[in-house]
Amino acid sequence: MSDVDSAMATPDGDGDQDSELTLDPRVQESIGRSLKAHYDDIVNAPVPDKFLVLLAQLEATENRAAGASTDELN
């Protein structure tokens, strides 16, 4: 039996092709740790300067629009 075959097992272990396959809990834990590490890397990555510039432009535009609508009310 290969490593892949041993990681994938049917719930009742009889090898029936119609049964749903499940991953070995150790494999699930390994995948979960790996995904969490990748997610943490992405979350902690710095925001690119280009995005910061775009966000500043958007905020300035929104502030101007909010100022204009406030002036119209007076």
C-alpha cells in the first residue's frame, strides 16, 4: 500500500469504491498547519506602496465629496 493509499482510507476500511474517502487525521493536521502558516504570512505582509497611494486618493476623493455635500446643506 502506498503512502497516498494509506493516507486515504474508507470509513469502514473495506475498500468499497462507492464509499466516501477520508484523509488520515495526521494528514489533515499537516495540511491545516501549512495553510495557517501561509495565511499568517499573507496577513503579516506589508501593504504595497501602490495600494497605499490608491487608498489615500480614495480617501481624499471621499472627503471632498463629503465636504461638498455638507456645503450644499448650508
